[in-house]
Amino acid sequence: MFWRYAAILLIAALSGCAGTGDWSSDSAGRSDPRAAKAKRVNLKDQSVSSIYAPSSNLWIRIRDGFQMEPMNTPLEIEQVRWLSARPDYVHRSMERSSRYLFYIVQEVHTRNMPMEIALLPFVESAFVTHAKSSAKAMGLWQFMPATGKDFQLTQNVFRDERRDVLQSTDAALDYLQRLHNQFGSWELALAAYNWGAGNVAKAQKRNLAAGLPTDYLSLKMPNETRNYVPKLMAYRQIVLDPQAYGIVLPELENHPYFIAVDVEKDIDVDLVIKLAEIPSEEFHNLNPSFNKPVILSNANQQILLPFGHAEVFQENLKKYTKPLSTWTAVRIARTETVDKAAKTLGVDANALREINNIPKGMRIRAGSTVLIPKTNQHAGDISMAMAENANLSLVKPAPAPKKCAKGAKCPAAKSSKTASAAKKGGSQHKHASTGLANSAKKGTVKATSPTAKTSAASGASKIQ
């Protein structure tokens, strides 16, 4: 079989106290240490229907794991009032969270972190996986490009792991643990996640010099950061007692929502959706990191499928006899127009532009990677080197020289300017905004995130 199936996330045997509803597995993980954290069972030998899960309420488990003390400040009360006045918005966010909360709760519990941390994506992205801030922060945890690289989240032509549910969660929790070790309190760790570790440390030094306390409530900070922890604590209050605020929480079982399947051969996204018999929207909600219509075997990727459809996918794939992938990738040897590149590759120029998001008039820079339909000349799976390092860089053609009057001196032509397909974000910080709430209300995938944070290691900030 072309695929090695593995991975019911956090599924196998119920261990520990029955009240916690923990899942664990002794199955070996893949070579990628991050992927290994997604515990699994082998679906070759065991069907999904034979796996049983505790049906206790996940909200109860979350409440039992709260460790942080309520702030009981006017800011927290204000945030609770804001949310309780918008029950529809809260309900939609809660419904979206149902796909991801079990996995996040399990990871937070495994690290013995306060369960309040599992609610942080409500503040960051309202659990919109495709959320994108104006400063190019991405995903549930809203990683900026520089901070994503700091935590080894791949960002290339084929995928952006800042949007990957498993990888971004792992990176965010690593980051928060690092900040907690540095500052000694979860309130300060959260402030640093939002504002930047360097800024929090400077604020503490200023207070020390003035003989003032250095806790979260005592530091001078931007309003955005000042409201950050109160927002999280407001969600905590609603989860603790939703009826008191007129909120109805969706029913969530203490049970995995999705199963992770390892990719052994390149496969088209459309084919996965067809074989799993799920709506396209559901697939992309669980797998928002894929940038192209093909999933690569050499990228150490996993496909997340709803719990009830993984077995359907398994059975349909066994019967499928046609090629799994219709796409491949090639590297452009010289800087040239799309039309010339298409002619050399034997593909349609318009199709080449569309699948690679190349604006008209732009040339492809030498060394760039483009996706093309498979041909006899390019029939194999995409290589590991290309899967990990693919980039697309575009350049504007030099403007045609202007005609000058006979005998007149012509001005020198301006040199061409380059444009990268994966442009770096400009501003690393952003003021508080209602853009995220508005986009979440409208059900759009782009969001303006209300917070800003900085990598403690590199000093490059990320917007959340």
C-alpha cells in the first residue's frame, strides 16, 4: 500500500485517573520529533470503530485544569461584559474550537500547564485557522514569519506550518513555557507572548529602578497588552459559569475530533477529500497549512481527517487504482517570462500563472520552484530538497526605453524592482483592533489580530 497509516491523535488506551480522561499511546513516532508528539495507533491492524473514548464532557476537564487566579480587575469585568453582550460571536468561536480543543487540551495537560492556556486561541484568532493579521501573522496562535522560523515552522511554496494545527500548537506551547521559565509567572509570560520578552524585561527594570513591584498589574505597558490577560480571564469566567452570562457552550466530548494520517506518496488534495467523503471546507479547516493542491510525501506531512471518516478514507484508498497525484514541481533555471517558461515546460501559460499565483507581467526569477501538471518527463514525487526549500521569487521586467527626440539626451532607464512571492511583513507591531471580531462574525478566514508579540530569541516580533 502506498500509505503507512498511523495516528489516531492521542488515542489508544485510557490511562491514569478516569476523571481526567487522558489518552496515551506507546506507538513509535516518525523521525520528526514534532510529529512524534502526535500519538498514534496503526490503522493497518486496527479499525477506528474498535477504538473507544471516554464520553465525559471536555468543558469539565478544562475547568478542572484551571490554575490561574482570577484578576477581578475592572479590565477583566469589562471584557466579560463585552463577551456576554455578544453571545452569537462567542457561540461561533466555541463551535469552531470544537475541532481543535481536545488536542490542545491534551497537549496543555501533558505539559502540566494551566488549562487557561488552551483558551488562548479564542483571544488570538477566535479559532479561525486561516486568520491572517494585517502584519502577516498566521493561524490559531498567530505566529509572525520571523517567530515561526525561530520555532522551526516551515514556510515555503507548499506549506505554512504557522497554520498547521499540530505544529503551531506545539511551537506556541514551547514558546509560552520558555517565557514562563524566564519571567516566573503565567501573567508575565502571556504579556511577553503578546508584547515581546524584551519589552517586558525593560518594563521590569524601569520598575525596579523606581522601587516599584514588577508583577503584571504593576508594569507600564501598551493598552493592547494591558487588556490581553483580562481577555483570556474573561473566557475563563464564561467557561466556568456560562449560564451566568447567558452563554450556551456547545457539547464537547472528551474525545479526539480528528485522526492524523502519515503521507507515504504525493497525493492530490481533491483526491483526499473525495476518498474521505468529507466537504472541502471541513478538510481545509483541519489542514489549513497546505498552500498547493498536492500533499507531499517528502515533507514529513500528516493529513488530519475527522474521526468518523478516517476509516472511510482507508477503505476507499485500498480500492483506488489510479495515480494519487497529478502535480509535480520543477526549478526554473533562468529568469524568464511565464510564457517562455511554460513553453519550455510544455504547459499552458495561464494555468502556470494561476496555480502559482503569478501576476501578469511578472517574470520568474532563476532558482524559483513552480508547480506544474505531471508529464512523462516529470512523473515522480516531489523531492525532499524541493519540498523543504521551495521558494518562488518574481521580478518586474525592465521598462521599455522611452523614445527621445532626435539629438535629445534620453534619461537612463530605472532598474527593475524585485518582488518575492512570499513577501516579508513590514510592521512587526499593530495596535488593538476590532478587525478579528468583525471577520469572525462574517465567517471570513482573514482576520486582523488584536495582539502583538516578539520572539524572545531573535527579538523579531510577531503579531497575534
